Amino acid sequence: MLSRTADSLFWLARYMERAENTARLLDVGLRMSSLSTGPDADASEWHSTIVAAGCEKTFYAKHEKPAADTVIGHVVRDPENPSSILFCLATVRQNARAMRTALTTDMWEAVNSTWIEARRLQDRDFSLERLRALLEWVKERSQRFGGAVTHTMLRSDAYWFVRLGTFVERADNTARILDVKYHVLLPRSENIGGMLDYYQWTAILRSVSALRAYHWVYRDRLQPWHVADLLILRREMPRSLVSCLGEIVDYLERIGDAYGARGECHRLAGEMYAQLRYGQIDRIFQTGLHEFLTEFIDRNIILGSEIRRQYLT
């Protein structure tokens, strides 16, 4: 496979996953803003969404203060924000057109129909009142694409690069969503363990479709360390960091065997996976959850760069 084709497949998957993940992140901000007790608190909720989405620099270059309408506009449809949902969907279609023959018919139809529907959206569809319906549509379309990938692609190098891009992006998002609550929205001491704290952790779990999974695993009321454990160290949780890294390691091994070449990306992915597989949540909390998540996000960015250096250029 040409490196150009592999690069397009890798980024096609990443941007489709990013669109869904941005929708999930915005859903957290929407749910938490509904729990705000004052204008300052509400601004803090939306500020956290901007920071976690990695849009702080581009947002504050245009806006002085975060508010629902400006954050939604920037994160959902700003063409100058490379993480906005509509920018992601446009990039997905651009990559899909660049290597149309590498996609199955179902994959192409999932991408193309999503873009056609996105172009039909009107201003009222981006209003606060209709935001949740829009976010659900984004998640549904991303999952349709994922289903097409799973059920129609040959298990060959094209499939491996698509899945590799998916899990690199998903790992980044899980860390960002968890960090929203723990650091950026760290509650005042009098609220820890209270109802506000409870509903904020519930919003985190709902955003990654893990609330029911939490109760199945722990059979207990929501506890911060259990939520972190589920989203970081539980391999049976498909959006957990350890699950994502396990998939990354597996697909890198398949690609390495197929091409007879390995590099720094294999070493780094293996090291990150081993630290998660044998990690303990109490030690993570002792060293600082925010610090742990920040370091993970930074290393995951480096991992993506090393994958590109090894196979995509």
C-alpha cells in the first residue's frame, strides 16, 4: 500500500472519531452547564469544554469570554477550528474521495451521506435548544461508519490503518473527557461527595456511554476513583485507555509483520500499554490524576507522530 493511501485511511478514521468525540465532549459541557448555580459557574463549564477540546488558542483569538452560543459555534461549525465537528466531517469526505477505491461501498455511502446531510443543516439546527439532537446525529453517523468498517472491510493493511487511527484518537478523547471533571471543573471542597459532584460524574459516564457499565462492574454509587479506574485501567471497557492502547499495540504488530519494519512507535505503544496494564488507580491518584492524564495526552500525540514517521510519509 502506498504511504499516501495509508495516511488518508489513518486520518479518515481519526477525523470521524474526532467528530464523534467532540460531540461527546460538548455533551458533557451541555449537561454540566445545566447544573450551574450562577453565571461564573456556567462560564467555567464552557471554558472547560474549550480547554479539553484543545481549542483554547483558536477560541480566545476570537472571543473574550466563553458562553454557550460562542462555544457551540466554535466547536461545532467554525471552519477555522480543525477540531470542529463540521471541519472534521469535511476532512473525512476529502480523505475518502482521495482513495475511494480503498473503501467499501458501505463505507463510502456512510461518509458521503453524512456530508450531504451536514450541508443541509441550517442555523436553527445549531441552537442550544436543538444541540442535543445534533450531537446524537453526529454520534449515530460515526457509529454507522464504524459498523461499515467492521462488517465490510477485508482484514488487511487498509483495515489495520483505519482501526489504528480510530484508537489513537479515542484514547486522546477519553483522557480529555476525564480531565474535564477532575481538574478543570474541580469542585470546591464543600461540594465533593455532594449531589452536584454526583451529577457531574454521571455526566462524564453518560458522555462515553458507560453509566450502566459502571454499575455492572462496581455495583456501588458513583465514586471518583471507580470512574477513573473504569476509564483508565479496565480492559473490558472499550473506551478505556488500556483498551485503546491494547488495540493500538495489536494493529501495530500486524502492520509491522506485514511490512517487515518496526520503529519507535512500537516501543512507545508497548511501553504505554504496559504502564496501563499493570497500573493501579490508587498510585495514579497519589501522583495526581490531572498530571497523569496530561502526560498521557502528550505521549499519545508523540505516538501519533511516530506512527506517521514510520509508515505514513
